[in-house]
Amino acid sequence: MINLKDPNEVKTFREACRIAATVLHRMKEAAEVGMNTLDLDQIGREWMDKLGARSACFNYRGGGNQPFPCHTCISVNEEVVHGIGTLQRQLQPGDLVSLDVVVWYEGFIGDNAATICLGEPDEEAIRLLEVTEKALHQAIEKAWPGNRVGVLSQTVQRFVEKKGFSVVRDFVGHGVGKSMHEEPQIPNFGKKSDGPRIRSGMALAIEPMVNAGTCQVEVLPDNWTVVTRDRKRSAHFEHTVLVTKEGPEILTIPKI
């Protein structure tokens, strides 16, 4: 079942999304060479506390896995998603750092992600980040009532593959609202005829995950961290979008 957002719920839902975006913004500001990823995760937790929210990731059990031990997902270079902050991982010049922030606020979820580069990015890193973020915004532009979800999926896949990169197929975007993962699923690949029709009131977490090499991924022994099978780098951008009669509205805009 696809949950449509009641107009009376939207104010609180918007606030949850603004908080998630603000935490992500503060983490991007704080990330620096030499910092370990657990300290960066704790900065995210502190900002959630300040803003009256809590992590939707901490202790989350997905698909029978052990509880997720951190407050945010921090994935570096070949890590695609669900990276775990640790004292042992110090950020290095040129690292691509994907930050995925999901908060719970007064019964609603705010979900967003972005990838940054520490120091001077090389040419491939620049292209990978630009293509992934542009793919996200091209998909958002298609999130109009009447289109099928597959229009978003096809838009991402065609743009990314035309630029010589690949889209992850094992993990997808999703509906969002009172739960972190709601219907519909939003793959980053497919045909425009795929999936249900988009309706006003739907909230979509659209999130291209793009690899420099193969689309194939695997999960590390920690049962959470997803890496590219060829160990080439990956990027991840995500916004929560509310579908309205006037078109898509990006909700994950920081309060700064």
C-alpha cells in the first residue's frame, strides 16, 4: 500500500526533512582530512539532539541483520551505502565520503544523502559526483502526478550509463513518511512503463547510487557495509520529495 500524505501531516513531515538536511549540511561542513569516521558520526548525533530529533538508523534492523551500530551511514570510496563509522578509519585527501542521514522527528522520517570529496578531487571523482547529483535532479523533475515510477528509473539509468558509469541494482530508492522504507520502490534502472503511477501526496526518497566501474556490489562481513565488487569508487545523492499537483517539492532543504 502506498501512503499518501495528509495535508495536516505535511507540516511535521517537512520539519523532519529540514532537520535531516540540516544535520547532513553540518556533517559536510565538519568532515576533514585526519578525522575518523566515528567522530564524524557523533557530530551527526549531536546535531540531531540539538534539533530535537533522533537517528532512524541507530539500532535499525534491516532484513534480519544485526542492529546498525551508528547514528548515520558514512561510506568511503568503494563503500556504496551503509558504511559504519569507526575509530580505525581516518579520512584521507581525495577520499569520496558518502553521508546518509535519516532522522525520526515527531512520528515522521527525514531522509537524505550526499557525497563529498576531501581535498582536491581527480577528474574521475569530479565526473562521478556531477553525474550522480545531476541524475538525482533529472529524476526529481519527472516526479509529477500521472508519470509512472519507471520514468524516474529510466531517466537515471539512461543519463548515468551515457556518461560511462553504472547504477547499483541491488539497492533502490523508496517511499518514505512514518516509516523509513515505504512503497513504492524506486529503482535507478528500468523502463518508463514500470511501477505504479505517481500521485499527489506521495513522498519519495529518490537516491541514485552510481559506481565508477561495475554495477555489482557485495556486503562486507559486518553484514552492513555495501562495497563495489571491483572496489572502484561510488557516489550517492538523495532527496526526499513530496509530489504535489504543482509538481515535485524537495523537502530536504537545510535550515541554515
